[in-house]
Amino acid sequence: MATSETALAAPKSSGRPGLVSWLTTVAVLFYIAWSGTTLSYTTGQFAALYSGLNAKLPLATAFLFGNYRWFYPFIFGGAAVFVVAKQFFVRQKWVRLGFTAAVALSVYLVSWEVVIALYAPLYDISEKLSK
């Protein structure tokens, strides 16, 4: 029995995350690890620098120096866990990619604010010297 209809079978969706989503997730995980490791190392270097200068530290910088050993793993580790966990709980590909991009942007913004806090005493010193 031949049929005159040519029906194309729809691709079966296994419900598993796609390759693009996983590759993006791995790239963002490397970015999170690099950012956290670099900031952890440089925060210790800045703390040693400012302790040698006996400089008065702004509140944000003092907070970082006192708490970066738990603050960075909490922020960057939490971001890494979220990026991996959403791969298993979110099914729509574009939503997964959107969450991954949002986490990467959030890590970038947190890193930028940390850098501003680390350099704030140097900006203050240079401003006082220029007057």
C-alpha cells in the first residue's frame, strides 16, 4: 500500500541540553574560574600594598580585605553552580543561553566593582597629591 502523502518525521527531542548550550556553559565556567582566581590573588597583593602604606581605606576596600576569602568563593562558586544547575532544570535552549549570558554579565559587573574598590585608595592618594 503506497500512500500519496510524504510526511516528514519531526526530529525527536530528547530533552537534553544541546551542544551549543553546553559549550557556552563551559566557556562561562572558565571565565568565572579565571575571574575568581585572579581577583583572589590580586586582592591579597593590594592588601599587602595598603598595609605597607598605612593608608586609610574606604569602606568597600576594607570590607573586601576582611572578607574576600569567603566572599569570592560564595559569589563565584554560586555563579558556577547556577550555570551548571540551569542546564538540568531549564529545557528551552534560548532561555538556558540567556541565563548563561546573564550570569557572565553579572560576574563581569561584580569583578569590575571589585577592581574599582581595590583601586579607590590609590585614586584618593593621587587626588590628594595633585592638589
